Amino acid sequence: MSLLGTVLLWFAVGAAIGVVRYWSTLQREWKTSMQAASRESAQRLLDERKRVLSKDDPPQRAQIQDFTFRGYVFYESSQAALERLGFMMLGDFALGQPEWTGQGFRSFVRVMRSGDRQAVCSIIDATPHPIGMSRWVKVRFYLAGRHKQHLKGVSLRTELSDGRFIITATAADFMPEELPPAILRETVTRETPVSELLKRHRDRVSKAITQTKATVVTIGTAEEFGQSFVRHKKTTRAFREQVGYAFTDKEQRDFIETESPSLKSTAQGVLEAMRTLEDDRKKQAS
């Protein structure tokens, strides 16, 4: 081999080693960056979950002018179907969403009650809108398939005098949350008509009452709805204080499975960070 060939060979080998080292360094920096981002996201999720559950205030009336971008088709069609069944409007209420939530991701819930005051209905359309997003966020929004998510649902809830809550709702693509034993939730297909949803709910309430001596806590006003809402949240908070504010094992599996493949590693990183933060806090408390 000529001297020039030898020099070129060594140069190529050195360049290859340099690329490997650079790539390894880049990978480490990327991993460190992702871990930091995951920890920050986990901290934010934990703090937000605690903040929402720690408040004993009833839900606040929604300022509808803040949601003019959202559209009201699902709200109005569901409301009309419920009114034909004797339901009456209690009002629109703002969701307890964090300040950093973008405008296109904010939503509200429309609340009605049955004519006999034994069931409260919540109508929600939380489908994200790209309004106010940067181009990069919009690209991720569509790549992740967020525009295909349903995120619309109708939920019926009845409170019983023994502290239980019976909930019957249509599937809405929300991540399923593990609930305390006192909250009995059943989900039916999203295509289920409101009339069938109400019949199913009343059957479940009747069955729950016959099993015990409990009675229905009637809800006739927005104030009574707010009081029931606070009692429901206290029940959830007591459960979370026992199992931890991070996702339970079941929720972790559901969270990862429902995420798109491109976001699974990110979801797993956030979950691992949440578990670490929870473990650290438990050690500090003991």
C-alpha cells in the first residue's frame, strides 16, 4: 500500500472513530435531555393532579366567550336529546385545567339534571383544536393522530346516601382512570343513544339501591350539583392519597397502550419519572 493510501486509510479510520464518539456523545446528551424533560413533565402532572384534587371549591361557571373557537355542535345536539327526555339545564362549567394549557386544548362541560332530579348529566367535547399552536406543534398534533381522537362524551351520574356514585358514560377516548371502590363507573359504546344510556343508568341505580338501604341524593340546582361535585372529588382524593398521585399500575399500562408508537418512549419516560418522584416523597415523609 502506498504512503498516500495508508494516510487515507488512517484518516478514514480516525474519522469513523470520531463519528462514533460524536454519535455516542449525542445519544448521551439526548438521553439526558429527554430524562430532564420527562422529569419536568412528571413533576408538572403530579403537581397539577394534587392541585385539582386538593381544592374543595365547586366548579366555576364557564366564560363561554373564552371558548368561541370550539364550536357547540356536540353540546347542542346532546342537550336537545336530553331535553326530550325531561332533562333541564344547570349551566356550563369550566374545567380545572392548568394555566399552561393552550387555548386549543381548553374545554368546558355542560351540565343538566333529570326531571326527577335523580341523575346529573355532563356533556363534554374536549377534542383539541390547532388554534394558537406553532407549526411544529401542529405537525406533532397530526402525526400523533390527535385530530382523529373522539374526546366527546355524555356521562350520567347519581349520588347515593351511603357515599357511592353510580356513573354511566359513553366511551370518549379519554385515558381510563382507576377509580375508588365507591365510584362505580360503566362505559358503553359512543354510538349508544342517550335514551338507552339513561335506561342503562337507571337500571344500575335501581340495582345498587336494592342491594342496600341507600337512597338517591337528589340534585335540583347548580348549587346542589356543586356540593355533590365536591363530595365526589373528596372520595377520589382519599383514594389517591392511599395509592399515590402518580398513575396506578393499571393506568400506566393503559397510558402506554393508548399512546401512539412514536410517543411510547416519551410516555414511559414520564411514568418512570413520576414513580421516582413519588418514591422520593414517600421516603422523605417516612
